[in-house]
Amino acid sequence: MPNGTDPLVRRAAQRLRGWGGVAAMAVACGLTASLTLLPLAHDGSGADATPRTTGPGPGVGTGVQVVDRAAADTCENPEASLRPDSADGPSIQAIKARGKLVVGVDQSSYRWGYRDPESRTLEGFDIDLARAIARDVLGDENAVIFRAIPTNQRIAALDSGKVDLVVRTMTINCKRIQQVAFSTAYFRAGQQVLAPKLAKDITGYDSSLRGKRICTAEGSTAYEELEKNSFGAVFKDDADGTKDDKDLLTVPNQLDCLARLQLGEVDAVVTDNALAAGQAAQDPAVELKGRPFTTEYYGVAAKLGNDDLVRRVNKVLVDYRNGPWQRAYERWLKADLPGIPGPPEPLYK
């Protein structure tokens, strides 16, 4: 590593021996990358890469559900989105005039949005979906500009116009639908605890967390769940949300939590099981504990008011569920998240 590498990363490089070798070093390198909002960058790799279910796990999107608009407005069904449409409204026209779709993504979530260490291109399940949207809107899956954004800057990036869309394992919920406009759901996940295999005293999201130091990403649903019930865990930094925030227990990017776990600075991590499974694949010394304790749906986010763009994304997702979703799942996620038969069904209002 160069001499100018972040001090936390240098400490990680010195202390991660025994945490998975190359995989651990990749995490340390990812930490440096995740601490910086990248400038707009074109990326040229490609692949193929969708709405709502009931029951214990994700179900196949075999139908369409419609909910009463009043029920949707009262947030009984936050996953309900606008009906698909291919019309070119003002948002789509602006994207076509620019000739590029600008998408906020992650670059440090293994299997979802990450940089291949050899090609240095962005790859993963979310990247494939972003390319599919670009292909539909602009006729070219490479007509996309990826902007890497931290978890806690996803909404701000949309509000400021830095990105057209966010495709970054973003959970749809009642709070967020007041801040951004979501597509129909394209994946179902749940919050779960990630901890070292040797930590036998941590059994899941339960009283075994009492007194433990828990890491979450700022602005994440994991943090919100701990606010509701922490089981006596320590999960807040002393100066959360201020300039003096040390970003130890609450961090800008979820992968930073894994680095802190490896450094022994926290005892466990709470995050989406879909992300945690990828981290466990990176580092064989950690594992998921207990069972998922929430049900969450990922959606593509757009700025409030950009209804034509949301409808266009939903139109893309209709086709995406019929083949490309399954191919992307098998390529990126099946090894670490087996047994998912298909995407959740779309829910419209």
C-alpha cells in the first residue's frame, strides 16, 4: 500500500493477518475507497442483471398486486409504486439530452456493487440492474455514469441532482417514501447480526447483545431498528451526526463495520443479511448469527417528483423479472444466498 494510505487502513493491514489473507486486505482497501465520494466516472464492464412476496422468504414474481391509493398514501404498503410506463417525460428527456444515465451505487459491497480488484470495473447485482435501465432508456448498457456514494449520502445525492437514480441495496420504508420516490421492489432481505465465529456468546438479535459494541451504517435501517430495541447494546457514538463524530460505531459505509469488527473495535455488526452474506464470503472468520428479524424490500430510488423516471424503471423491472433477474442472482448471489426462487412481485398503487 502507498505511504499515503489512511491510518485506519494501515492498522487494518497490520492486524488482519489471520482474518482471511487477501480477502481481509481487500476489505481494508475497500475502507479507503468507501470514505471518499468518487467523482463522476465512466465504467465499461457489463452483464445482465425485480417486486413483493409473503411467507418466510423471497417469492417468485408471478403476478401483480394493486393496492388502494389511499392505503398506499397512509403507508400501509410502502412498497407500492407507480404503474409502469415507457413515455418520455421531462426526467427521461433530460437524461436522453445528456446521453448518460447517472446512477449512485456502492463500490465496496461484495456481490452487490464492488470494484473487481483486477479489472477495476464495477460489478455486482445492483450494477447489472443499473445497466439494464441504461440500456432501456438510452439503448446502451454502457451509457451510464456510476457515482459511488456512502450509505448516508444516498438521499442527499438525489436531492442535489448529483445522480438520477440510486441503485444501492436501498430499503423501501415509510420514512424514506417521504424523501425519495421508489420503484417497485426488486429484492427481499432482512436485518441480521454478523459476528466472529469465535464469539459463541453472541447468538443473534437478542439479549446476547447486552453490553456489546454494535456497528451500523449511518442512515441505515439497521440503526433505526437498534434505536427501537438495542437489547442493551452500545451502538451510538458520543457525537453522532456532528463534526466530532468519530465514526466508530456509526460509519458512512456498511463495509467500514466489517473492518472495525476485524480490528476488534466492535463486537458485532447489524446489517441486511444480503450484504452480510457477501461479507461472510469475503472473510471466513465471521458468520451470520440467529435469524433475520425484519423483512425489507430494496427499490431503485429517484428524486421525489420524477414520476416519469420511476414509471420507466418499473417498466424495465417488468421485463427484468422474466429472466435477467434470475441470471444475475445465479451469477452474483446464489452461492452466498441460496434458495431464493425469484424476485418479489410488483405492488402498484
